[in-house]
Amino acid sequence: LQTGLIFAVYAVGMVIFALEAPVMFKKHSPRALCRSGIFLLIISCFMMIIGLQSSSTNFLLLIGLFISGAGCGLVASQSSIVITVAIPEHHAEQSGGIQGT
């Protein structure tokens, strides 16, 4: 039960940013949002490494999980657009297969 509650922090960050990113960051390009999401993932990894303890859950770990979820949400909400734009028009039919991998 405790593990599920800990990972709920990640899920909340991901859902919030996946749903709100297109609305909150209209002026930014999808590629910039994906880069920002990957940057957030890198930051969150360092935070989770520092906050990792074998005996208990550290607050820094929870913050890192939320930021990691936010980064994944940003990437998930914009990656299909980045892939579709990057593919030439004559290969547009195959973009669904590329996005699925």
C-alpha cells in the first residue's frame, strides 16, 4: 500500500502535465516542450538518487517522483506531434507505427 501511494505522486505529476501542457504552454513549440520534459527527467533522477534511503521515504524522493512524472507528461503529450512533423509527407501513413515503438 505504501509503495502504491509513493508512486501515486509520479502518476499525479504525469496526469497533470500531460493534460495541462498543451493549454499552459501554447506559445512553446512541441519540440521545446519535449526537450524540457527530458531535462526535468534528468533533474528528477539526480533528486531521486540523493533522496533514496533504504530505511524510509525521503521527501526529496517524492519531489523527484513528481518532477519525473511531470517530465514524462510533457514528453507524452507532445511526442506524437514531434514525430508527425519530422516524417516526410509520403511516409505519413507509417508515422503511427513509428509512434508505437
